[in-house]
Amino acid sequence: MPPWSNAKPLIFFVAPPKRKENSQQEQGRRSVQTWAERQDWLVRTRRTVDTRVLEGENSGRILELIEPLDANDLYQVIHRHPTAVIQIGDPAIRLNPSAAVTMRNTKKLQRFVRYKAFWLPLGRVDSNFDPKVFLEGFSSWMNSTDCAGERDARCMPLHVISPNHDWSDLHIDTGITEFEKVHGRATKRTDEDGRQWNTPNALHGREKTTVAGVDLRAGFHWDVVSSNDASSLHTSSEVWKFARNSYCNVYPDASVRRGQSAGKSAKLVWQAERPATTQKSGSKNRTAKRPRRR
């Protein structure tokens, strides 16, 4: 069975506010959308919000940030559909969505979706622009498998386990070796705060996720356990607080589930809400379903 055989391809645009999208960018985006819809693909568009850096040497700089819930939606959907993430501008996400906006607290979109989706920047668009040619790499990616299975570090939500690193070479031996020096091997991994990411004996949930064309077992996750002092775990839209010897379940799509056994569970202490003024476009687009919480 070929990879992604049961899911429609998805084009996910991350674009600046309408007032900042120039006519060429809009033309290119609409051209790709029209072509994709003719192939019966799904299309989704989310717009960034101009946000000022509040601290550090870049204080006052304006960043194009993806709203936390939009970032979460994106990360969820790329585990369920073969997705081309097309960026216009220079978007980023917040690593800790509850904290002040600083350069250290952001991650570029390309790094955020690496190994889980096909990333494309929409640059200069002229009269010769051809959406089919533009998406040729994505078409090839959909027919390949770029993951070795559940023990592969590329399955992991890297912005959660290793937010301060840029792992660009986990497809080659030297990159894998370096990752294992920092985080350990698949059977005994730790994150940057020293929490253990253990492969569980029992799987929780009936939903399957897919990473780069490889289907993972339904309910596959890690038991994330804190044996040290209190710490916090951040996804793109939530903050979880760990006490000593507490734990939770973390899934490849960065969904977090409270601990269900007699052990002490980590606690959800912050959750993003959708701002009333958040700009969206493409409301008439056919969209992929948002996954339900496990």
C-alpha cells in the first residue's frame, strides 16, 4: 500500500495579514489554490499576526507569528494528511506560547514542520508561474517514506523535546549520532529539561498518526516522566506543569494527555484561546477535520 493512500493531500498556506500580502503573492497563492482544488486536494489558509519583540537585543522588532491555536492545528493536521506547508513572508511560532515574545522563544516555520510536512516558500511570482511545477517536489515527497518507524527521532515532536536545537540532519548517520548524544537512544530518551520519554507498554487511543508516509500504531505515544524538580513542558498552544515523579502522555502530533494510572499526573496550567480579532481567510475552502482530543 503506498504511503498516505487513505488521506487527501493538503495545501496549508501560512500568509501575512491581507494588508501586507502584495499582489504577486496573492496571485501565486490563488493560482496554487485553484490548481490544487482541481486535483480534489484540500486547502487551508492561516494568517500571521505582527507581534513586537518585548525583550532582549532585538526588542521592538516586529515578527510574523502564527497564533498558538493555528500552530497547533497545523501540527495536528500534518500527521493526518500529506501536507505542503507554503509560507509567504517569514513566519514563526512561539515555543512557550504563554511567555513574552523574544527571539529565543520563537522557531521558524520550516524548523517547526521539518520531517512532518513538505515545506515551500512562495517567493517571486511572475507570468510564467506554474503551480504544477512549483509543487513537483511535494508530489515526489508524497510517494516516498522519510521515516524508519516509531524509534526514529523524526517521529518526535522536536519543538517539545528539543526546542533549542535545530535538527536538520536526522536523515543521516552523523545527525542521528549527535541526537543520541544529546537525548539518548530510542529506549531511553530525555528532553532538554531531563524528563524521560519512555515507550509505553500499553497504547492509549484508537487514532493513527502518520509521519512522512509511515503509519504509526493507533495510540502510539511516549510516557513523559519527570524524576527531577518541578518543570514545564510547552507545546505550541499549551503549558503543562510537572512535579517530581509526575507524568503525562505525549503523542507524535504534540497532543498531550493526562496520566491515567495511579501515578501523579502532570497538570495543564495554560491553554491558548482564539483571539476574536484573529484574521483567517479561505473560509469557503474545503478543510481537513480537526482531530478530537484523545
